[in-house]
Amino acid sequence: MNPAKLLLNTLLFFQFSQISTSIDTISLSQPIRDGNVIVSSRKFYALGFFSPGNSVKRYVGIWYNQISEQTLVWVANRDNPINGTFGVLSVNIKGNLELYESNQSTVPVWQANISDASTGNSVAQLLDSGNLVLVRNDTGETLWQSFDHPTDTLLPNMRLGWDKRTGFNRYLTAWKSPDDPGSGNFSFKMDLAEFAQVSLYKSDVKWWRAGSWTGQRLSGVPEMTRNFIFNITYMDNQDEVFVYYSLNNPSILSRMVVNETGFQQRFTWSTQDRRWIGFWTAPKEQCDYYGHCGPNSNCSPYHADEFECTCLPGFEPKYPKEWSLRDGSGGCKRKLGTSKCQKGEGFIKLTRVKVPDTSVAAHVDMNLGLKACEEKCLGNCSCVAYASAYAETNGGIGCLIYHGDLNDTRTYTNAGQDLFVRADAAELAAEAQKNSKSNRARKRRLALIIVAIVLGVLLLGLCYFFLWRRLDTRIGERKRQRRRELLFLNSSTRLSDREASTSAKRNKDTGNVDVTFFELSTVLAATDNFSTSNKLGQGGFGPVYKGKLATGQEIAVKRLSTTSGQGIEEFKNEVLLIAKLQHRNLVKLLGCCLEKDEKMLVYEFMPNKSLDYFIFDESRKQLLDWKKRFDIILGIARGVLYLHQDSRLRIIHRDLKASNILLDEEMNPRISDFGTARVFGGEEISTNTNRVVGTYGYMSPEYALGGLFSTKSDVFSFGVLLLEIITGKKNTGIFNDDSSNLIRYVWELWSDDKALEIVDSSMADSCPAPEALRCIQVGLLCVQDRTTDRPSMSTVVFMLSNETSVPSPKQPTFSVRKIEIDTDYSSTGTKSSVNEVTLTTFKAR
Ligand SMILES: *[C@@H]1O[C@H](CO)[C@@H](O)[C@H](O)[C@H]1NC(C)=O
Ligand SMILES: *[C@@H]1O[C@H](CO)[C@@H](O)[C@H](O)[C@H]1NC(C)=O
Ligand SMILES: *[C@@H]1O[C@H](CO)[C@@H](O)[C@H](O)[C@H]1NC(C)=O
Ligand SMILES: *[C@@H]1O[C@H](CO)[C@@H](O)[C@H](O)[C@H]1NC(C)=O
Ligand SMILES: *[C@@H]1O[C@H](CO)[C@@H](O)[C@H](O)[C@H]1NC(C)=O
Ligand SMILES: *[C@@H]1O[C@H](CO)[C@@H](O)[C@H](O)[C@H]1NC(C)=O
Ligand SMILES: *[C@@H]1O[C@H](CO)[C@@H](O)[C@H](O)[C@H]1NC(C)=O
Ligand SMILES: *[C@@H]1O[C@H](CO)[C@@H](O)[C@H](O)[C@H]1NC(C)=O
Ligand SMILES: *[C@@H]1O[C@H](CO)[C@@H](O)[C@H](O)[C@H]1NC(C)=O
């Protein structure tokens, strides 16, 4: 936090608190009544009486003292509300903390249970951690603390887990409703087992498994990482097993909640926006829900059209009929006739999975390595699978062995660990064959495609040449027209009852998303037959035209090149999916047009053109002051975060650049061209590609050089974009010196403590230095060489929207200087190539 501002805040609070209250304790002589609050010594938390939501009942609780939105973190009498406003909370003569309905009541509505309530002379104190502690005022011994009795919120340094000696369990229980903090149906607790795990329960039934400790995180929460904001600690010894997190910067407010409808959420307070920002939420997808695929199966959500459940090796669906109807909840049973504990057995490896439920029949031995683990499993006939226990500690330590059913396994794209499932000789042979077959098949398919393309092109060329010359053009035209009509009829019958006569709304099987299917004639009329005067630009996948519908609505039409290799049905599915992506920083898809050979996407029209039109133009850049530019940066970050994380699809944009950021009437940024990558060969998104698409200047080193892309390549592009917005300079072009580029320029000034000099002179006056510096630093973090060094988009949004300290970036070593590529991804593929890639190494100065 900005020190000056912190000081100011503190002063203000101090003055304010002088008049209201200045104590943080409750004692025999100092009870508190409804209307009073006590505030922790540094004013972080307050305790007092409150009524939640629309309720009139009174409760005693603890909330954040410094934010306007009353956010409860603990409630004392959650299941026993007080009716009137005469409640009294006090320490009684025996030293217990008790809550009474009024000063006339004799039976407390709530009390802190202390084992020895006859010690007398204790004091309850509200600490700056949000913990209410009851201590003996002679010995200072803690008799009771609210951190041991959590309600629905896990605060920093609050432990979730067991005291094995006493059998005492600390866990979260959701509220009943926003109006009723009473114990609800959902609870989040640690399962005490040989290898403990954390689960969200609905009543007594597992709802979602946050999973077991991997050395870095809980296996079911890929977003949970130790980083410069959070430090997560897991402790498992003979006395206790628990997990907690702490914040490296105590001025950040962060909490984890189990909400009334069964979601575990992590929030941090944004000082910029003055609201809680969700960091992650779980469960998120079907595969997260416990037992979605039943026992002995694996859930992998990343195949657009396939059933997400598959049986583990050696297993087959228990209820084939339900299974074929895509209901996997019955799970899988061992295949008939599989031999167990015979010669030739081995293991089949599943990668990137969340290991199965450990609560029933899992055993752990922290002293064994993976090899010894395999032997141990093989040597015991009832062992069905093994895995590394702490897979993310030093590349994996310990041995986790399963007996019985393998429950609740799922696959991740970017997290998870290896699981080795026992299989008999026949299964192993089948697996080996499948692998080599699919390899061979892939190769054969590729060869066939290439041959077909070559032949096709030759043949077409020949036919065209001869026919065109010989035949009467009128006859030819008629024939072609008939063929087109035939094709069209064929495809449009699949377009659900042919709504194409006019543009029609579709609601079927799409939830509440309307996708309009435009007639080709409508689009032609709107764009004046794709006249060049209406052409707005050339995007990665085809030209974009401006158009105006008969209703007067302005649209932008992206005319996709025809060779997407995608069938009409798949294309339609993709468009329906993309239409569901809705975020205020994304351009909205209005519909599509799918006729004859044409595939077009229709978007809302953005009147203010794109960002490059402003920031790189000497006069127009004056229109964007610091505040506006900062809002644009934050908006872009939120849009990208949505694509990466919050949408169902996990989209990597791959071509973030100033010209792909459009501006609406209020100059809010709207990312365009997202999802087009999906429409074209979406399956390539999860693998590496040997075809590099993107734009010179925005490409991350690993993508430009190795064709590897991930969300972190988008982070890199975002970093470049951010620096461009702040400097008003293009990453290419202005620097004539070939060995120089924007990143280097910014880095050099930044490391000389002259970073403010990079700020675009046209807005230097409107620019608050600390915010600009933070922004630049975030930009430099994003353009670091190693993907693991770059922050994730959620961290970027967090750093931008909070006055938090930001870690120091590493010096970028390489700059990809000169890559000439064909950015037209939609061409057949043979044309595109990386012609020249040059690396320069910065000399450390
Ligand atoms: C509050 O009022 C309700 C209904 O009027 C009653 O059932 C409940 O017992 C009262 N609570 C206490 C603590 O007296
Ligand atoms: C009880 O509370 C009432 C009103 O809040 C007050 O007038 C009265 O003095 C209190 N009695 C005692 C014994 O504190
Ligand atoms: C205190 O103990 C009593 C009896 O053991 C129990 O009914 C009550 O729920 C406990 N209260 C709290 C706040 O734990
Ligand atoms: C403890 O509290 C009692 C009553 O509140 C008080 O009389 C006594 O002086 C306190 N003792 C200490 C050591 O503070
Ligand atoms: C808890 O579950 C029960 C049974 O499923 C249901 O009747 C009740 O409404 C639920 N309570 C809340 C607060 O959702
Ligand atoms: C994280 O927490 C652990 C345990 O509290 C502590 O030992 C460690 O130093 C912390 N790490 C960082 C980076 O703060
Ligand atoms: C609980 O969290 C989910 C996911 O963030 C959200 O959709 C839902 O509205 C929340 N429920 C309540 C009652 O806040
Ligand atoms: C196999 O493992 C189970 C469960 O740990 C154990 O009860 C059994 O004794 C083991 N069998 C052998 C032969 O080691
Ligand atoms: C797996 O789930 C089934 C029910 O779905 C349950 O009966 C069984 O005990 C579970 N086994 C393990 C090892 O968790």
C-alpha cells in the first residue's frame, strides 16, 4: 500500500475510532451491549451485534472494520439468534464468555465452552488476525479462541483440520441463507485418513473433493498456488493434521468461504474497485462434482463432443445402457475374465490426474520412492494403483497405494500428477497396441490428407482450366448453381428445421443464448456485397466488413476463409459455444451466417475503432489520459482472465494485440478475435503446434521459437500490450535500431530507476507515479522469458487492482527480433512458415 495513503487512512481511522470506541477487550467489568462494538488494536476487525440481510434477529459476529461492505467472518450464536436488541456479551464470574438475551436473562443463548470454567478472571480480546481469544489474565493461557470454531470463513492463519489427540476437528459450515447465518447444509472439512484430504460435503455426502496435499496445493484446486500473495502450509504429524494459508502482505484482505449454495470461493478485496474479487470458485465443472463418473472411471472434460467419463484400464461400464446415454454415475466394474495377481502384470500410467479418494482404502509410506512404490503395489494382490504421495515436492516423494475402488479421478490440462493403475498382461498388450495404432493411424491420416490435397488442387486446376475454356459460361453457371443448391439443402436440413428463411432466434439446447442465423442475402445487403469501402480490416482468419442491417443496427462481419477443415455441424456447435462467452470486455457475437461455402461471424459494431488507432497516433493519443488507459489495461486483463479461467471453454487467445482491442462508445476495451482460434482447429490448443500464428512483436519466446503455447503466452502478449499502452510506442517500428525493442527499452529505464520516463508524454501530467510504476512492473513481469516466472492472469488482475507490492521482474534475456510469418492461419497450411528467427542476448549491464 502506498505509505502516504496508509498513514492517512490510519489517521482518519484513529480520529474516528476515538469517538466510537477504543477498546478491544471484553471482561467481567466491561461487557458489551447491543450497539457497542469492540475493535482490534490496529482496527482491522470489529466485533459486535448485527442483523444479516433482511433478518431482524440479532447475532454477535466479527467483521472487517475497514471496508464499507459489512463482511462477516465469524458468528457466535449462529444457531441461536437473539430476539430483541438488549443482548449482552460478557465474561462471567467463572471466566467464561457468555451471551445473554438481556441483562435479566439467566440462561445464556450462547457460551464459549471452556474445559475448566472455574479459573475466573479471564479476558476476551479481539486480535488483529480476526481471532477472538479468551485468556486467563494471570497466566495468559488461552482458554478458548474463535479460530477453533470457524463458521463459513477461513481467514489467514486459521487452521482447517484435526487435533488427532483429542479428536477435535476444525471445519467450515456454510450459512443457511444470506439472511440466516445458521449452520447450513454444506461443510468443508478434512477427512481424517492415513492420507488426509479435504472435502466439501452436502449434509453427509461428499459434494466436491478439494483433495489431498501435493506438496504445493490441494490436488483438486489447481488455482491454489504458493505465490507472492499466498503461502500455503500443510502439516501432518502424529498429533495434528491441518492446512492453513497466510498472506505475505498483511495489508491484503483475503478470505475463503463456503457459500450457501455449495461453492468454495476465495475472495480478495480490491481497493481500486471497492469490492470483493473472486480469485477462484469450486466446484467449477461437471468433473469436479464427486462421483460424477462413479467408481473406477476417469472424468476428462476437455473433449468437446465426447462423453467425459471413461473407465480406467481393466474396467468396463457397470451399467452399459446408462453409460451409452451419457450417465456415468454408475461407474465401472472390473472386466469379466481379468486375471488378478498373475504373471505379466504391470501398470498403465494416467497423466495429469487428481488422485482418487484417499479416505477409505489408501495407504501411504513417505519413505518409499516411486520405484519401490511400484514394487510394493505389485507385491500385494489387493493393491490396484499407486502414485507419488507429495507429487509436487522435489519432483515427487512418498508412496501412495490404493486398495478397493478408485473413486473420483479426473484429468486436468495444466495440473495433476501421474497415477499408475494395475493392469493384467492382456490389458497391457491392448494398451500398447492402441498407442502404436493411434500413432500409425495419425501418420497415415496425415499422409492421406496431404496426398488428397495435392491431388485435389491439381485436379481442380485442370478441370477448371478446361471447363472454363470450353463450356458455354451460361450452362456452366447454371450447373454450378444447381450443385450449390444441392449442397446447401444438404447442410441446411441439419441446421435444425431450416430457420434460414429469415434470421431466426434459436434457444433450443443452448441455454439462454440467442444465436441468430443470418441469411447470406441479409449479410450481402448489409455489407453492400462486401464492398471494399466497407472493409474494416483484415483479421487473422479473414477480412472484416462493416454492415448495417435493415433495422439500422450496425454490425461487423468477419468472413472466414473457407478452408477451416470443419464440418457444418461442428462449426455450428462452436458458434453456439462462443456465443455463450459473455463479458463486458469481449466483443459480443450476434450470430453467424452459414450458406453455400460461406462461413461468417457477425459481431456488434464498435464505433471507436481499435486501440492502435488511438495510442499510436500523435494527436489521437491525447484523448486517452492516464485514468482511461489504466481502465483499458484493467479491462483487457479482466477479459483475458475470463477467457482463461472463468468461461467454460478455457480459451487461449493467441493473438492479443492493440488492433484486436476494440473500443466501445465509452472507450471500454473489448477484446475481439477470441474464439476464432477455436473455430479453426480448436484441438490444437492443448498441444504444441508446428505452425506459429500470431503477430510479430507480441509473441512469447517459447511460442515463436518452439510453437509452445499456453495461457502464459497470452500473458506475454498482454505484457507487451500494457507497455505499449503506457508508452504510446509500438513494440515494432519506431525503433530503427534493429537490436533494440520496446521491452529492452522499458527494462533499461526501469532498472535505472527512470521508469517514469517511459510514460507517454501526452499523459504524463495525469499520471500518478506509484500506480504507473506498479503497472510498468506488472508489464515487465508478464514479459519474462520463463513461463513459470510470468504471473497468471488472475494474479495480474489482482496486482493491477490492488495497491499491493509487486515482485521484481527478472531481466528478459531474449528478444525475438525478426520473424517473418504468414499471419493468415486460414490458408491451407503449406504456405505458412517461420522464415527467420533471430535471437539476441541482452548484455547485463
Ligand atoms: C425468539 O422468538 C422465537 C419466536 O418468537 C422463539 O421461538 C425463540 O425461542 C426466541 N428466542 C429466544 C432466545 O428467546
Ligand atoms: C438492564 O438494562 C436496562 C436497559 O438496558 C437498564 O436500564 C438496567 O439498568 C440494566 N440492569 C442492570 C442490572 O444492569
Ligand atoms: C458447548 O457445549 C455444550 C454441551 O457440551 C454444547 O451443547 C454446545 O453446543 C457447546 N457450544 C459451543 C459454542 O461449542
Ligand atoms: C485480573 O482480572 C481481575 C478482575 O477483572 C482483576 O481484579 C485482576 O487485577 C486482574 N489481574 C491481573 C494480573 O491483571
Ligand atoms: C438442506 O437440505 C435439506 C434436505 O435436502 C433441505 O430440505 C433444506 O432446504 C436444505 N437447507 C438449506 C438451507 O438449503
Ligand atoms: C510460508 O509459511 C511457512 C510456515 O509458516 C514459513 O516457514 C515460510 O517461511 C513461509 N514462506 C514464505 C515465502 O513466506
Ligand atoms: C455461491 O457461489 C456461486 C459461485 O460463485 C454463485 O454462483 C452463487 O450465487 C453463490 N451463492 C450465494 C448464495 O451467494
Ligand atoms: C496387502 O495390503 C493390505 C492392505 O494394506 C494388507 O492388509 C495386506 O496384509 C497386504 N498383503 C500382503 C500379502 O502384504
Ligand atoms: C467408492 O464409492 C463407492 C460408492 O460410490 C463406495 O461404496 C466406496 O466405499 C468408495 N470406495 C472408496 C475406496 O472410496
